[in-house]
Amino acid sequence: MTTLKTIKISEENYKWLVGYAGKIQEELKEPVSLDRALTLLRPKKISSYAGIWKEFDDKKLKKVLKRGWKWEIPSF
């Protein structure tokens, strides 16, 4: 049994999701709900996220962190 929930999203995200659902609909040649579009967008396994983190070298990481933080970064 499916439980329906109401969510609030921005107009920009709504338009993007509708466009995404439209692309899927064109590929599948059948109607696609926003719920199905979200289901297809979501990775099936947590391991799907493996390798998407962009690695930084130490100097670049420290530079980025210093820019974002307002206090002094302790030495590593």
C-alpha cells in the first residue's frame, strides 16, 4: 500500500522534475508520473554513490576550507 505525502518544492525544481519526467516519457513511450520519475532518479543502492566525491589534494582542501571558515584552521 502506498502512502501519499504532500511536499513543498521550489518552482525551479518543479519545472526541472517535470522536464525530467517528460524525457523519460519520451524514452519509454508511456505516461510517467513525477513519483515514478523520482523513483527512477534515485540510486538503487548506496554503493551507487561510490566514487562521485571529488578528491582534493591537501593544499587545495586547506585553501577551500580557510575561505569558508571565519576562524583559523588548526594545523593538520
